[in-house]
Amino acid sequence: MPRRLGQHFLHRRDLLERIAQAACPEAEPLVVEIGAGRGALTEHLLPRCRRLIAIELDAELATALQRRFGQQPELEIIRGDVLAVDLAQWGPAVVAGNIPYYISSPILERVLGLGPLLRRAVLLLQREVAQRIAARPGGREYGLLSVYAQLVAEPEILFLVPPSAFSPPPKVESAVLRLTPRQRLLLEWNALPGFLEFAGRCFRFKRRTLRNNLAGLYPASVLDGLPESRLRAEQLPPDALVHLYRKLNPRA
């Protein structure tokens, strides 16, 4: 079967088992698999959960999944675009999957957007994307995606996956990332959109100071009075950016 929709299929059974084990260290009530593809990871997830929702966009692959696993009552195959599927409709869930590289950021945003419904996520991503998510302040990889992910979850790169583990092999190295939701958030969920808009402005030009990036949104006299305004956004951890947001938006 040819590669479809930019997918690279992981075929190493030992790595597939490690992903399933990380997603479900114990039996889980519900797992949502993104991009089930040929069912390689599906096979390893099924024994670890009572219900598995497998989402696959490609019609041919979805049909093949139905033929292969059609007798498994705990499996439901959804043929559709994960970016158009309401992931919250099934309630609290573990999310796992081999994420297509070209839409990894919007998928991550939807997974993180599950909020309290996300039990954990274990995702196979391009290594550079995983490193951005887990990046610490001060480096060039640290940005808005890092802040968003680390504000609501604890990201951890579990292991790297070489191109040879895929069919066809990608031109880049991959990594398995685990996202463990934080028990206590610095912001209420309803305040998160406003903060992310603010943080996006802070990172708009990464080499500029916060004062320059926020100019026009707040009075110059206010910005000049903040010691953080002389720094760049990449120098501030998520909690410091939240603190700055609250100082500049006391009613938020």
C-alpha cells in the first residue's frame, strides 16, 4: 500500500509496544488514536483499553482497518479529519498516535485543548517539533508552542525513533513525546485564549524585546516601568509570562 497523505508508517514492533505501554501503563477506559493508518499501533493499544476510537482520514486505510479489526467490539473506526472531529465528545481519554508531520501543530493544539478531559497524550512526532514543545527558556527552540504546552502539561521526550523504523523512511528523525496534564493551572481555562493571544504578540518578533513587541497595546509609560519589558519573550518561562499578562491585564 503506498504512502498516503504524508504518512510514514512505523513498523518496528518493539517501538510500537513502547508507545502503547507509555500511553497505557495500566488498563484505560478509553483511548483515542489519531491517524490509525494500517493499524500497527492499534494492534498494540487494543489489549490495553476497554474502548478504542481510531481516527483515520484516508478512506482506503479506514476500510482496511475495518477488515482487519472488524470483529473487535471494543474498537470504533472513525473515518474523518482529526481537525474536524470533536475529540471531547467521548469524555476523558488517553490520546495516542503517529502524527502526520505537516499538521502536527494544529493537532497538538486540539489535543491540549481537551483540557481536563485529557488523561495523557503519547505522540510520535518529528523530532524538531517534540524538541520545541519540551524546550526550556533561553534557547531558539523555545516559543509560543512551548509556552502553551508547558502551561497545561508536562512534556517529556521519551525516546527517539530513527527513519529506518518507518515505511517509507522519512528524511528526518522522530521522537515520542508524552504530555502529562498539570493538576493545577496558573490560569483558568476560560482565561487561556486571552493569554495565548497576548503570548503570541510577545513572540511575534523573537529577537525584539517585549517592550517593542507589546508597543501599541499598552502605554509606553506602563511598559517602561516593568523590568521584564527589556527582555525577550524567549527568556521568560510560562509562569513569568502569565505573571506579566496579569500585571498588564488585571481584569483578565
